[in-house]
Amino acid sequence: MSIIVYAIPVFFIMIAFELGAAWILKKKVYRLTDSINDLSMGMVDQVGGAFLGAFMFGMYLLVWKNFRIFDMGAQGVTDASFPWWVWVSCFLAKDFGYYWAHRMSHEMNIGWATHIAHHQSEEYNLSVALRQGVFQGFFFNFFYIPLALVGFPPVVYGLCSAFNTLYQFWIHTRTIGKLGPLEWVLNTPSHHRVHHGRDEQYIDRNHAGVFIIWDRMFGTFEEEKDEPNYGLVGPLRSWNPLWGQVHYLVKLVKLSWYAPKWRDKIYVWFAPPAYVPEGLETNDYSSQEKWKLGIFKRYETSVAPIMKFYALLHFTPMLLLTTGFLRFENDMTAVSRAITGGLIMWTLLNVGGVLESRRWLPYSEGLRILAMGGVMAWQSPAYFGWPELVGTPFQILNGGLGLVSLGILITHTHLFQGPKEILPDTDGPYYTHAAAAPAMVEAAVTEPAEA
């Protein structure tokens, strides 16, 4: 985990390079609302993972300590002095396990509920790589336990997992084309663009982590021909990062509850995502039918410039707070971790509310500002994992931010009347279908927004 935390500055440097490359290539690859939502989802995943990760690694450790078949010479849990073949074989085994975990997360509802967050963005850029499901580790972990049973030591497994994750960051970009012979062996931006496509020929293809050979071996490979249209068949249509994490679980609970047959109440959790229990009807896939008919638009909301500024004003410090929390959370008390994590989640929820002009936002945000200021005054920024940020100047800055924020909220309460969707420009590959049916697209804009 520490490797991922220290890689965060590198992630943002690479995002800056991607923005520069996109400008040179004259490609629009980022939208402010979508990118804030991507990063918010990633922070929810990382903060939630701080509470859940120990349990999942503990499962691996338990199996390795008590049930491993082979002893690879480990002298202790943190011993890393192993021959090269242990590292290489563990990296290959981890990637093989990732392929099957990833594939099953697309073919089984319970897995899709944990993984769907990663596919919600209708853009494709490096910020999308950071958009992850907070519960995904639970499902994927079952596919990695066999590595503990074989005997791969925890430190080797942990480092191989970290580098497997780091590799997959750079392939989330539209600014890199095909890479020649590397396309035969490695997962590349071209291969992974296919995986994120909502087009029929691209759905549930290219599940690889590092090596695309698994998809070639097991019949799930698809070459990129036309650039995909990105996102879900049934779009989320929300900037709420907490709802984005749980919305599909809520759907499954409802399907299971209302299914007439007891068999279906259980089977719905293990069925493919398109499955609907007998006796029920759902319009969840109406978006796919609209896509085929040409009635399609990316989700975007009309946000006043002052409120975009407000969202950035509070979102940016959360990047710093989240990084500090991840760096020092092991040194925090349980109460400190819970309060800090809760305030981060609350802030990200409200940022999403700002971007959707939610009616409840001014009330929730006013309370949050008071709560954040109170904790800062009570415990200082050291409470949030940054002992370096202490003293009167920071407290004055924090107090000033709170007063300015309350002033903006009070003078702009009239802007919060509920989400107002807008239709962006129709340039680029995202609207190749829609351009063929402009009248139908115009009609679709007048439809009420999905919840």
C-alpha cells in the first residue's frame, strides 16, 4: 500500500503530461465534472480500503501461515530474500489470478457490483484509472487465496500486487496508439480501450491486467478497430461518489427482494448482469436500446462558474487530506481514523452535490464546514495525518476558507434547484451514433433525468 501512496504524485505528473499530449493532438480528453468524480471515487476507495484492506490481507496471511503447500524459504512475514524465480512466478500467478477475477467480475452480478464503479466514466483518461470500487477487493481476494495456498510469501505477493496495479495506470489513455509487437504480449492502451467500450463487439473483452496473453488463450480477446464509446450500457447519470459505489448493490437487493421465486432470489447474485428474474420487468437496459437507435448523450450537468470554483475550492484540499490519511493512518487512533475518514467522505459527497445543484447541499455543506472547522480548531491538522501543518497561520487560512464558503452558499442558494442536464457538443467519436439521428437526440434531451 505504501508504494501506491508514494506513487500518487507520479500519477498527477502523468495526468499533466496527458493533458499536454491531448492539447498537441487536439483531443478533448477531460471534463471537469467527470474528472472530479473519477478522483472522488478513487479517494472513497482508498479511504474505505484503509479500513477493509487489513481484513483482506489477513485472510491471505492466515492461509499462508497455516495451510501453505510449499515452503519457499521465508524466515518471516516481512522477509524478502527469495530467488528471482519466486518473484517472477508470483508475478505471473498474480496476473493470471487477476485475469480470472476481472473476468468473473464482468460475468457474475456479485462481482460486477464491486467492479462497476471503474466503468462508470463516459470518458477515457488517466483519472479513470483511479476510479475504483471500494468493495472490489473482497471479490478479487478469493481468486488470490490459491497463491497463499501454494506458498507465495506475503511480502512477495504484496509487492507483486502493487506493481500489477501500478502497471495498469498508464494504459488508461486515448493519447497513445498501437505499440507494434508489444500488442501481442502486453496489455496496452489500445487493448484496454476496448475493455472500457460500451459497443456491443467490445463488451466483456480484454480482461488482462499486465499480460494480454490470457485473453488470447481463453477466447476473450478483441482488437481495437474503431475507437470505442466509453461507459456503461446503463449509465449511472450521477456525480455522487457514494451512490456510485453502492447503486448496483441496491439494484441487486431490490431484484432479490421482489423476485417471485426463491431460487431466483439467490441466483440473481450469481447470474450475469443482464439477467432479470422471471416475473419481473426492468427498464435498466433502455439506455442500450437508445444507444442502438441513436438516442444517446453523455451525462453532463449545468453548473454555474462560481459553483465550479466552489467545488474545486473544497475538492483540492481533500487530495492533500486523503494523501496524509493514507500515509499516517496506521499511527492514528481508531477514533481519529473514523472521524477523518468520515469528514473526507462527507466532503466528497457534498462536492458531488455541488456539481448536481442538489437542494440539500446548502444545509449539508453548512454543517460540514462547521464540523470541519471544529475538528481543525480542536485537534489541528495533525489530526488529519499532516503534523507539518500546524500553527496560527494555517488556522487563519482554514477559518477564512470556511467564512468565504459560507458566504458563497448564502448568496447562491437559489442555484440549488436539482440537477439540470445539458447536451454537450456532438464532436468526436462519442456521438457517431447520435449524429445519425439528431431529431431523436433532441427529443431525448427533454426526458427527465434518471435518479
